[in-house]
Amino acid sequence: VLRGITERLTDRYFSIMVDETTDISNVEQLVFCIRFVDDQLNCHEEFIGLHSMDSISAESIIRTIEDILLRLSLSLQNCRGQCYDGASSMAGCKTGVSTTILHKEHRALYTHCYGHALNLAVQDAVKANVILRDTLDTIEEMTKLIKKSPRRQVVFEKVKNDIALDSPGIRLLAPTRWTVRAAALTSIAENYKALGETWIQAKEVTKDSEARAHIGGVAKQMESFDFFFGVE
């Protein structure tokens, strides 16, 4: 597959898209994609791979990018664009990845990823709305209480079976990924009744005072109109 992509990129200009993330095993991974336009002016976006990283410093990321391009037999001189998030390691004006690559190839212009930019804009907009901000904070606490406790997860599943509720499970609320927040909100709305009963039963079997306080807090929030309005 990579050989085919490389052949299509021979003597062709391209842009690189890079992002770093931590996988479920807590290993830093670098996502690398290439974007180019063919002779018919069709735009292509190719996923090259995930690469494990010992460090996500700018120097380490640059070395990995150059190594990937070398393995693909692609010259940095043909790079005409860079697309990253706005993190200092990526977009820093002095030692960031974009700046360093620009020094090596001044035509490789940097663009702040539109997806990340939209995410930041939506995040700021939600923070300005007290109801939505508090609702999302409460949902994040609720998902942690369920997902990070096998006992409460069992209680929740038992309550769902008892009331014959045909709905998916609770989805984690990712603090930095707005594309999955709709699914998390939907899962709370569809399991509203089951969650209410879960807090009652979970509080009865929980001995830790701090955990009991958290359970009581989210249970109280679920009774408020503002929270229900924010979820719906």
C-alpha cells in the first residue's frame, strides 16, 4: 500500500498532516498523513501510519517526520504545506515543528488544523454558557464514576436489565475531542432513568466518604432542570 502511495507521489508536491496522541496503553503515538493533488486536480488524503514516540518534543517529532519521508523516498523540498494543532511543540514560533521545517523548506507553509481550531472555538463558546459548562462537567464526573469502578458498572448493567432498558452503555466524555461529545450526551439521555437508580444503589454499597459525596453530587444534579435541559 505504501509503495503504491509513494509511486503516486513521485515528483509531486504534497502536504503533511501530523498529530500526536496517547493510545489506550498510555504510549505516545504520532499520526502521519499526506495530502496531494493528482493530474485531474482531485485531492487525495492518505494515512501513512502510527509511529510510537519516546518523546513528543519538537526535536523528536521532526526526526520522526524526516525518517518517515526518507522511508517513503519523498523529499522535503517537495513539501508545500504543514498542518498541525496549535500546541507549542508543533506551532511554536521559535523551536516548534512548523518553524523548524520552514527553515529547511520555506515553501512548506503552516496551517493550523481547522478541526482543532473549531474545537477551541466551541470550547470557549460553551465555557461562556453556565448551563452547558456545568452540564458537561457533571457528565464527565458521571462517566468517571461508572467507567472507573467495576462495581458501579455492574450495578448500572443490573439496573438496566431490571428495567428492561434497551439502550447502549455510557460513553466517556473526552475533554479534548468534541466529535465524541454528542455520543456521550446521547448515552446519558438514553440511560437517565437507569443512572438515577444506579446512584441510589451505588451509594448504599459505597463506604468511601469521598466517593459517596461524588455520587450524591451527580444524583442531585440529575434532579435539576438545568442539567436535564443541558443534556437534551
